[in-house]
Amino acid sequence: MSDITQLILDDHETFRREFAALDDADAPEQLREIWGPLANLLEVHAAAEEAIFYPKLLRRGDDAEDETVDAIGDHNDIRDGVREAARHPIGSAQWWDGVRSARVANSSHMAEEEDDALPDFRRNTPLSVRVNLGHEFLKFKTDHSDAQGLDTSDKDPQAYVSAIEAEISAGDANNSLGIGSLKGR
Ligand SMILES: [Fe+2]
Ligand SMILES: [Fe+2]
């Protein structure tokens, strides 16, 4: 079942498991084997949520604006940690600092997503729509599986929300002219 909220939880489980796996590794090549795919998934997961999940949450959620502003800010903190780690030799103290800051930012972010954004979305979105979005989420992850061509730069949370809200009202305006709406798509 590819309900997008379930797919997001599945990635979160992978994050928890792979961060834990780093605790049991110490040779640089072992660390690289775990961190490479983990860092990649952190980037792709955040980008996929920003491309597919949060735009829909903003159309449907009860408290979506606050949840989205928080999430984009958290994604930036996670990206900063990943980038910090990338600047240092794997296994060095500075590398671990970057990994730890990504881990800490990600843990608190997952809790917020799981306690606020995902429940808000489930309450306001029928399962059939969540499944369709799940297919889009999976396709995005497949298309960007190596994070190639992915915009992993930090995003201004308010500008991100404003841009999507502008799209939503443009869609509504078109709809009132009979051109069709973004809402609910
Ligand atoms: Fe997430
Ligand atoms: Fe997220």
C-alpha cells in the first residue's frame, strides 16, 4: 500500500535504523557504506516531501502553514548537517559533529512530522488520494535516487509557503473562470 504518509514513515524508520548502524561502525569504509546512502536518502526524502507532500498539505491541512514553515526550516538544519559532514574526512571528529547535527535535527523533525503534519494530512485526505500521491513520491525518489539534479540548497520557509499559496490562489482564480483548479489534484 503506497499511502504517502506510510511511505514517509517507512523512510523515517530507515533513518532511525541507519543512524543507529553508524554507532556500531568505526572503520571509515564501514562508515562510508552506511553514511553514503543515508545522507543521500536524507536529501531525497526532504526534496520529495517539498515537491509532493507539503504542497498538498498546504491545500488540505488545518494548520498547514505553520507545519510547513517549521518543516522547511528543519529540512534546512538537516541539510546543513549533511553538508557539514561532507566537508570533513569520514570518521573525523568534525565529520561526526556534522552527522550528529543532522541526526538531532532529523529526530526532532520526524517527531513533529509524525505528530502534526501527517495526522493533519490523514484527517483531511481520503486514502485514494494518499495512494496516488504515494506513487508520485516513489517516482520522485526513483528519478532522483542518486540525488543527481536535485536542488539540495536551503529554502526560505516563508518564501516556499508563499509561492505555493500563490499557485493555489491562481488555481482557484482559474477555476472560477472554468479553466480548472490545482486544488485537490
Ligand atoms: Fe519526513
Ligand atoms: Fe520532512
